[in-house]
Amino acid sequence: MDYEILRSLNAWAASNSGVSWTFFLFTREVLKNLLPIVLFWGLWFSFSAETRQSAREKLLGVLLIGAIAIGVARALASILPFRTRPMHDPDAGVVVMDWLNTSLLEEWSAFPSDHAVLFFALAIGLFQVSKRAGAIALLHAGLIVCLPRIAVGLHWPSDIAVGTVIGIVLSLLLFRPVHALISRIGIVPFFEAREAIGYPLLFLATYEVSRMFHSVRQVMQFVLD
């Protein structure tokens, strides 16, 4: 079934310049990565005084779950058997888009999709803060983040499916204990009393999420190497 789904979506994208161009836009970081962060900041300032602290604690929890999710995804990709991406597999029979760099991610295992893990973990977390924002984030994760990655040959459908399950399960399991931990530490009142420190750090955290912790991973790779 992996092959059938992959080839159907790839043929659709390859035969339609409008679809191909749309997927090109969807794979750019601005559209692919930023919506959960926009939703995060919108929710951060949207709650009344009575519910603001609890909501902000939950939102910080969503960021922490995102960090855990990307760590789990990268750990699994490292310890599980290497899986070649469809665009690098001659047996996959996919048409590689002209705009796609074929050397991209050549040494990175495709399984599981760290994009699916991260963005579905964030979406489920946001859903538990605001159903409307969470629904938007879920649609974004499925249609803008994950669908194009199958259609252009960056991932097999099963990479996405397993990554989606991992992200959802992680978020559901961790949301309450992480919220309780953040509430017990009192980090929100601490930083709200020191906004000159708190907001720059929070901006840095959301920036790293929007880059899928790229800078953190580079530092970790440098340290481990």
C-alpha cells in the first residue's frame, strides 16, 4: 500500500503544475513551520485574567512536548534500521520535482517522519488549550506539512502514519504531567514578573520550534562528535 499511495500522490503532483507549485510553497519554512507558533502567540494573549496563568502554563507545556517529540523522533530514526527516502530509491518510481534538491536529506533515515511527530504533537497540545486553534493546527499538520512530503517523495506514507501516531500519543500522555510540572515550578509567574528576561527567552524557544530545533541539534551533534 505504501507504493500505491506514494505513486498516486506523486503522479498527481507531477502531472499538475499548479499542484507542484503549491507543494513547493508548502515545503518552504514560512508556510510549513510557522502556523503553530502564530497560534501559540495568539493564544498566549487571548485569555482573560482569570484563566490566563493556567492557559500559559499549558502553552509552555506544548513547547516542552514539542522538544521531547523531536528528540524522540530523532532518536528512533537513529536506532531503527535506515530507510531510504522515496526520492532516493530507484524502485519507488517517483518523479522528482525540478525544484527539489535531490541531495537533500540523503543521509537521514526517512522513518519515522520527524515532521509528523512534531507537528501532530504540537497540534494535539494546542487542541487541549483551544479546540479551534487545535483543529487549525491539525489540518495544517496533515495537509500542509505531511501531504506534500509524501507527494514529492520526501517520505513514504508509513513514515508519516507512524510519525503521526507517535506525535499524538506523546502529546496525550505528556500533556497533563508536563502542565502539572510547569504549574508546580511556578515558571509563568516568575517570568511574568521579569518580562525583560522571560519574553526574549520565550521568543527564542518558539523560534527554535519553528526551526524544528535545528540550532540545538547542530550544537548536540558538535558536542557528540
